[in-house]
Amino acid sequence: MNLPPASSITQQVRAALAEDIGSGDLTAALVPEKETAQASVVGREAAVVCGSAWVDEVFHQLDTAVAVDWQVRDGQDAPADTTWCTLTGPARALLSGERTALNFLQLLAATATRARAYTARLQGTGARLLDTRKTLPGLRLAQKYAVTCGGGYNHRLGLYDGILVKENHVRAAGSVSAAVGSALTQAGETTLVEIEVENLAELSEALAAGASRVLLDNFSLEQLREAVRLNAGRAELEASGNVTLETIRHIALTGVNFISTGEITKNVCAVDLSLQFEA
């Protein structure tokens, strides 16, 4: 996806600043009001850059006199010890915004970096990496943007822009065939209509019912290869479950079209970044 709407970034930053600063930054108040400073954000480890718009918005909301000069761009691979940006302006604003800015930058860069590691394993296979709805509450659009910066692709953004019939939906409908039929009838202009199946028999039933995209949940590699054979190109196939950096390429080589995993958004480790004031 493209950069989320400005209104979304503004809202996320406003909430984060309110959470951190509350009624006022008691420590920054010790610095003279008119004091100015310069600082740099430095990456201590190699990472994929992501989150610049959130950093810009943090300091814009705190004080429009702060200038942020970026030396890298979102989606770029930055080696360790790279200066990502420099900041100049009122010292109080730089101090008050430091943690919030870094929180956004470290999380989104970590998500992008994780996605890049996974997509690198897919080179030459034809399979695409998809994210899921397993994101931090309130930061879904931000993390899904980060996934694309890392070379991955977005699945549906939420429950409103695609139909994914899962196991419990099938049980409620009574059968895979009934669930597929209902989904296709109610899809309207929705372009993503997908059904999750648990085994090869359900896959055959879904294909017979006219499914155009099928999620193969927790299939073994042998089952995935058989699913690709049975499908014979009739529907797009997505594999999910037990996807790791060690398994993803083996899964891709079975011939599936997509591989989805929550690992790239929920199991990320913050990128090591620091904001350093100039002496």
C-alpha cells in the first residue's frame, strides 16, 4: 500500500504524544525555553528504513520550528552506523519528541526489515509474501505500509475490504460448498473472495463450488504439492501456518501463489536506533 492517509498518521501521532507527554514534559521544562539544539538519528544495526512520515509528524505537532532533514528514504537498506536524519530546532521539542519518534521509527523499520528478510527467501520462486491482520492495535495501516517497504504485499486491510471464509464461518454455513456459494453471492464489487480449507478433500469441494482463491491452512509440504497438482491452475493458492525464515522457501517451491504470515508484523524486534544531541 501507499503511505497511509495524512489524517491517519496525525491521529496515531497525536495519541502517542498524549500517552507520553500527558499534561506536560516535566524534565524538558528544565531546559531554557529559547534554547535550540541539533541532533541526529543513527542506526546501530543494518535495517530497512521506514517511518519517516511519523517522525516528521511528531515534531510538527510539537513545534513547527523543528526541521527534519532525511539522509535515507523509506524502503532503503541502511547499513549499520548510518545517520538516518538530522533534526534542528527548539531543544524542548526535540527532547519531548525523542521517545515517541523513535518508537514509531524502530517499530516500522523492524517490520520492514523483517518483511525484507522473508521476501529475500522467495527470490526466483514466483510466490508472494502477504501480511495478515495480526498487527498492533491502532497501527495496522502503519505496519502494512512497512510490509510493502520491505517488499511484501498486503492481504486485506481489515474485515471491510475482502472476504476470507475461515473454519468457523464454514461451520456456521454448514459446509465448504455452502460457504463458498454464500460468499460469491454476497461479494458484490469485493475483489478478494477467499476460503480457508483444512485438507485436500475440502480443497476439492471448494474448487467444485467455484472458489477462485483458497487458503491452505497448516498443510504439510507434501500436501501443498498435492494441492497444487489437484488445483491445476484453477484458483490462486495461499499457504499459511508454520511459516518461518527456515520454511518459507520450501513452501514457495511447492508452487503456491502466496504465503501469508503474522511473523512479519507481530514478532518483530525493534531496530536499534538512537537520537543523539550534538555537543
